[in-house]
Amino acid sequence: MKAHLTELLTQAAKAVAPEQADLAIVLERPKSAEHGDFATNLAMMLARPLKQNPRAIAESLINALPASHYVAKTEIAGAGFINFFLSPAAKHAVVRDILSKGNDFGRHSHGQKRKVQVEFVSANPTGPLHVGHGRGAAVGDCLCRLLDATGWDVTREFYYNDAGAQIDNLTLSVQCRCKGLTPDDPAWPEDGYRGDYIVDVANAYMAKEKIDAEDKHVIGAGDPDNTAAIREFAVAYLRREQDLDLRAFDVHFDVYSLESALYTEGKVEKTVQQLIASGHTYEQDDALWLRTTKFGDDKDRVMRKREGGYTYFVPDVAYHVDKWQRGFTRVINEQGADHHSTITRVRAGLQALDIGIPQAWPDYVLHQMVTVMRGGEEVKLSKRAGSYVTLRDLIDEVGRDATRYFLAARRADSQLIFDIDLARAHTNDNPVYYIQYAHARICSVLEQWGGDTSILPDTALAPLTTTHELALLQRLAEYPKTVETAAQELAPHIIAYYLKDLAGDLHSYYNAQQFLVEDEAVKHARLALVFATRFVLQSGLQLLGVNAPEKM
């Protein structure tokens, strides 16, 4: 409908101001229904070039509008806004559109099958996934679903940071457990990991358990003095555990990458040599530096330390060079807020290479911390992890659907309070329950009816005239634009907000009207409307990775 009105205004603009025919036309939903269904400021935009009063221009535009049976009336408001009031036929059209497209309603082709990679979770394989990783998993997975729904060719990647001091600490911790030491022992490493899961890793290693990781098979050597074998086994064991956590969360990946592979495959060294050849590096204080300030960073960055090891941002640059060379139009990194300083330095490193990478490439979505509450108090510790609440703890407490919804339903850059009591509640205060219950209510109505839903797409919709019906129709019509906006802004929470509003409209309608009435025409029209609503609820919940139950 928005496209239809835009075309009408384009034709009117050509008649009133042909020299301004290429002017962008903006249509918005008024905040109040009294101001119509759509409004445009086109007359005010034309006022300066035409040197006329905008209200007079608005009147000329209305007179020049082609006839349309979708427009009931127009009116001029304020300084020169044109308000459009749609006909019942226009409002009813969304039901036919939904019932003809089914689950494809709301999907777009804007991505044009261009390649996009979303890299998310990216935890060090040093322990169970905590709720922060869970938020990254929920947001990242929803981003992938949104991009797929808007026509992108999506690749999901989990990048394991399997190199560095944290892996050394993991290895020492497992080795101590293999030798019977505990965290209370004076010989325990200062930065060692203390959770019970370290005992599980050590026991499995000593029992020579076989670990089936994504890309290899590792068997415990059973030798507590073989540090290299312990390292390999511990990383494989925890990679498997993290993958099981994510599968329980209904998150899957197309690609698993290891930071260590960037070194073994020579990609880090090749990138370093390219940066040196670019002329943007220098030696100072026995270290190799990159002039990242030349590309917008607040200070230059060390690439290689005095001891000879590369700093962590160097493999990050090499990683993204590899993605660019593989033909990804977009790369989106979903990470914790502690990666904020990474953005500028990685982009600076890529610009220093001068290989055609756009300045704002790659994209980043950073999520803030999660605080878990129960009974009004913060939940801090997990026996298994030793120092934090794990994703598995949360799923066990409230279920997968509530966990996914709550972790994705707020802006990623806002701090999140995860209220376990609310997430478990079977009340309308729990948004995921509220939305799922709306879907189940519709299923119940259709089951009570017991009719053939295949007749509903051809049902006459003229009886849909009540306030609740018109509100629901308008909400349904907003869904395609909502999906488009959520994908463009990389903001899955927009879908969560929309679903809550849609559920509210459905519940209000359900409480105000009878659906299975004696009048067949009214009954079938109302059933067609709620049947269409069911499709949109299913579609939106699918974008969030949440089930749409038929019974509750």
C-alpha cells in the first residue's frame, strides 16, 4: 500500500512540479488514527523550489492524484501535510496478501543473494558458555535469520580464540587436576580455572576418552606430564561442550575457524609483510608499530612485541583480509561490548593495506552485559563454571524459548536484566508467554471451528469494520516494513517489540469479539483475519528462533 501511495504521489508531483519529479517521497504512519493511515510532507518539500505556500501546493497535489479505490479520502493538515485515509478494501488487502504468501509474507529480496558472513559467540574454548555468550548467540542467530529473510546469502561462523595466555592457563589447570591437585593447593596456577568442569576434562583425558570435535578426533593420552596432549584434548573437549550448549539453544554454524590456523596457514605473517610493504609501520622500543592514527585511531598500535609475539589485533586483521578475498560483501561481527576499541584498530589495519576494502567494513554489533536475577537478587555463581552463570544453567531454569526471547528482546547495546522469575511465569507479564499464548488462542479457535482453512483466502472481508479489527489489520500491514527495518538496523529486538504489540492487538480482539458467530459471512471474515495473524506470529517467532505452540 505504501508503494501504491508513493506511485500516486509521484504522478501528482510530475503534474504539479515536473522539474522536481525525482524528489524522494516520504510516507509515514501518523501517531493518531484521526490523522489517517499515511501522511506525507511532500508539499512542504516542494515549497522552497516552487516558492509557494505548502498548503496551496498540497491542494494542487491532491487535485492531481490519480483515482484509486484504495484511497477513501485525503485531507490537508497543519502546515501542509497530506493525510491519506485508506478504504476498507485497502485495509483488507493485507489479509489476502498474507494468505496467498503464507510463510513468505514479510520476506524481501533486498539482499540480492549477496554474500554476508555473521561471526558470533566466538568464545575462548576455556570453559562453559556464560550468559553473555548466550546473548551473543541469540542476537547473532537472529541477525542471520533476518538477513536470510531479506535475501542475503548468509554464512554463520564461530571463531575460536584457541591461542594465547588463556589456553595456557587452561592447560595448566587441567594438568593440575590430572595430578590430583585442587585450587586450594599452593601449586595451583594463579590464573588457573577453578570450575568443576576442569575436573570433568581431566578425568576424561586420564580415561583416554575420544572426543569428536567438528573437524578432528582427539583421544586423551592419559599422561599427566604430556602438556601438548593435554592442551589439544582440553580445547577439543570444551569445543564439543560449547557446541552442545549451542545446539540445545538451536544455534548452528556453517563454519568453525581457529585463530591458530591463521598462524599455521601463514595468513598472519603474510598480512604483516603486506603492512610492512605499505610503508605504514615503524620500529620503536624494540616493537613493530602500525600507524593506525593515520586511519582514524586514537593512537598507533603495536603489531609485534619485544618478545617476538604478535598482538591480538594482527590476526584480527588477517582474518578479515581472508574474508574480503573470499568475496564476502559484508562481514558482521557480533561481540561483547569489551571489543569496542577493536573496531577502529581493525578497520585501520584493513585501510593501511590499501586493497579496496571500504572504510566502514566490517560491521560490528556489540552487546552489553547480562545480569541474571532471581527473587529480586542477582544470581552470580554456577557450581559447574565456578565464577559465572552458564547458558546451560539458564536454559535448564526457564527453557530454550524464554532464554532466546529474553536475550534478544532488548537493544544489543543496552544492559540486560534477565529476570528468571518473570521468564518462568505463565502470565501476561511474561512477553514470550504472552506472544505464544496469542498463537495458541488462534489455533484453539480454528480447532473449535473445525472448518477447512483453504476456503479462507477467498472469503469476503467487508464485515471487518470494528475498531479492533482495523487495528489488527494495520498492525499486520506493518510487518514487512518491520522485518526490513530490523534487518537494515541489525536490530532483532524490533521484531520482539512488534510481536508483543501484535499479540496485544490479538488478545484485545479476542476479548472484545466472538469469532464463531452464527452469521457465516462475519464468522469467515474474522477467521480469515486471525488465520492471517497466526502466519505473522509464526513468522516473527521463527525470526527469533522461538517456537509457536498450538496448545498452552
